[in-house]
Amino acid sequence: YMNALVKELDRSLAGLKNAEKTPMYYLGYELVSSRYHHMSAKLGAMQTDFESPSVKLDVDVRVNSMALDNTHQVKGNLAWASQSQHANLPVSLEGDEPALRARIWEYTDEAFKKAQESFTKVKMNKAVTAAEDDPSPDFSPAPAEKFYETVTLQPPDMAAWRERLKNYSAMLRGYSFIYDSEVSFSFGNETRYLVNSDGTRVKTGNNYITLSYSLESRTTDGMDVSRFMRYDGDSFDDLPSDEKVASDIEKSIKELALLKDAPTMDPYSGPVILNSEAAGIYFHEIIGHRLEGHRQKLEDSGQTFAKKVGQKVTSDVITLYDDPSMKEFNGLPLRGYYRYDNEGVRAQRANLVENGVLKGFMMSRSPIRGFASSNGHGRRASGMEVVARMGNTIVQASRTVPYAELRRMLIEECRRQGKPFGLVIDDISGGFTYTGRGSGQTFKVNPLLVYRVYTDGRPDEIVRGADLVGTPIANFSKVSAAADDYRVTNGDCVAESGRIPISAVSPSLLLTELEVEKSEKSQEKPPVLEPPLSKK
């Protein structure tokens, strides 16, 4: 693959550099060769078992100059409308250099023509629209990187894993309140080849391994409730033992039974503890996306923190950074790890908040005012346009207390505010945040497991149907204390440049105030008949 990419890059540069009135000044190729195997089981029987190899090519062409090129935002349209040319290539092309070069040539020609057409639209749009607030260039220089590694993944004992999945899934059958369940296992290897006209020649790769299970039920008033667990790693040794998985499944079954009969949560505003994994997702949603560099420049973006560098934005206890070069945290694997981003820039630590003060942003090669170069956060899924994205987002607290003390502080804060209870958010499925000017600058996070903690000493009570809502500037300032129980949350994030692997790390946090509203629910009744062979 590398030989074909380099030869065709050199040939295309020589032939296209001055082929049109608007010269091409940058050409980049990214080829991703991957092979994934996915298996799932339901109620003790295998459900799916297949392999999916793929080879994907992205061609990036830029014309005119770094100051103004074909990727410039056309106001009134999405700034990330795709400028790259994407292709799904036959896996059989590996080793056939002439055939591969022919396909690269074909898609380079299409990308070059698209770039010329797009730049014409850019010039017309600039002539008839108001000047941008941030006149930064469209692209920034980057070092020519040379790096080659081969990352391999040998398949595990497939027969043994099929038996494990069947055994795990069999633990979830026979319960009258479990209406659906599944256990999934996937493993794969991705190799990325990056070459560009700056001189970058990079071959790198990652292994992605995930074991997960889910179980679902429905309340009599039509609300779907669920429990979910996933385990991630880049080695099969990172996955837990059978005993650990069985223990977690038993715990999830008990939690689902409580959720099915739990009272619904009324709208609430007051003190809340976000347990460590929930806190990581909360930070990802409420501020992580708003500190992605391109959002500070887009004319249709809310630019929440664009002009707050050097200002206090949260508790002085909190330091926040994103470092995709970290492979693990306290011995736990981080799914957001990579050596080079999708623009061929070495992954680096981006310092975002230091002792409560905003310091910077995650940057791709699209510069913004005050931040002229990339810090290795230009990311995309194949076929999408590169923008600045999170990798490993780390919340660090300068002062911590044991979790029991954080809980005591929650009760004291409730008493101070005259609240009969506070909330502990134990688990979150995810959420979304609005960053565009055409909508309210709000976020919503969807908890899966919430407890009411009473100030009069009553036992904690599980509740359901509570969504966390608010605006980022107000909520970020409510963080008041942190525990010493750092946890890693691995997953995937979906945004305008596609689905990418990410990690979040945080301790449990106490917020003096957080707003809760009722969750959306369906009007579907539970099944008329219980599942067969149900346990009462």
C-alpha cells in the first residue's frame, strides 16, 4: 500500500500542481485497512458470527493557498461539507500495485475537480457575505513525519469465546422482567497509511477489542429501562475474567429489577454527585465538544469559550486536558489512544483548563485566533471531513477527598439549600450538546441509574426517568469538590466527522446545583405474556 500511495502522490503532484488556473498546494492520502470479527449471543445461543475486512481511501486536495482554500466555510452552509474524496476499495487490491495506483489516480482526479469547483463557490461567497470575526488561515504548516510500525492482532480461541458468549447470555434468560438482552464480542485491527505533500510518510495501527452486554425492560407506564456494561482493550488480556463478568451481570440484573419498579423522578434542581464514569461523560458533553478548535471559528457556531482564554470557567480544583498519546491510565487501556491523527500530525497533549482557568483548545490543522498550529487532534472516520476532536479527555482534581466524605458533603449542601435529598448519578448512557447559534446553547445527558440520597438518613432510593439538562457556562461553574476514585470510560463519539473511539477519565464530582427534567418515554405497554420459562 505505501509504495503505491507514495508513487501516485509524487506523480499527481507533478502533473496537477499547475494543471488549472487555481494551483493545488496540498495533496494527502489516507488508506485504512481493517479486519474486524463480530460475534453475539442471546439467551444461550449464538446470534451473529462474521468477519468484515475493508480497505478505505480518503483523498484530500487543497487549492490556492493556506490563507484561503477550497475548505473555507461557505456561510449559510455547513462548514464541514466534505471536501475529501472517499472510496471503498476491494480488499483484493493488496499486493497489486498497478491496480491500486489506477484507483488512487481515479479518485485523485475527482477530488481535484471537486476542489476547483468548491474554491469558485468560496470566492463568490466571500464577495457577497459579511467578513468573518476570525480571519485566521484555512490551513497550517505541519512537520514532515516519518514513522513505520506494524500492529498485529492474532485471533483468540474462537470456539472458547463462542462458549463464553453463550454462557454469559444464558445468565440473562428466564427472568420475567428482562424483555431483551444480548452479549457481544468484537475484535479488530486497523492499519493506517498516511502520505502527503508535506513529506509525511506514516504507517501506524491500533487494535480494538470490546466485550459488552445489555439487558432491557419496560415499566407499566411505558418507560424503557436498561443496564449496560462494556469492557475495552487492545489486548485480549485486558478483558475481565469469567468471574468478574458473571458478578457484573448479576449486579445488573438486580439493578434492572429495581429500575422496573422505581418511582419516576420529578423535575429537580439541587446538589448532585456525578460518580466517576458519569462525570467523564458529563465533561465530554458539556465542555469537551465546545473546546474543539474549529468551533471557535465557524460563523454558525455558538463559540461558547472562544474569547474566554485566560478566564476562570470552573472550580480552581479542576484541571482538564486531552492527550491521545496516552495508551493507558493507571494501568487501564484508553480507547482514544493513537500515535498520529488523520492529518499526519503527532498526537500531543492539549492543555484545556488549568486550576479552573481556560488555557486552550484541541486543534487540527485549521488555525484559529491565538492558536496557529495543530496539536494532533484532527480526526475523522473514513469518508468524513477532518475536524478537531477529543481523544483521551482527562479530568484532574488538585484536591480530593474519599468518596464517603464527598457523599457527606452532598448531604450537608442539601441541608444548606433546604433540600430533602440530593442525587447520585451512577451511570450515564451518553448525551448530546447543541453548539450552533441557531439553537439554545444547551446540553442533555441521559442517566441510566440515579439514586436519591436523603438528608434524614433514610436508605438511598433508586429513581428513573431523569435527564440532566442545562447550559455549559452556568453548569461548569457549579463543580465544588472531587473524590479520589478515578475511573476510565471507553466508548465512541459521533459528531460531524463521524464515529471515532474516545476515552474519558474523571473522579466523582460534587456539583452544588444541577437541573433534572423528565425523560422521554414511549406509550408502549410491557409484553402481554412473560418470557418463556420465566423466574418469578
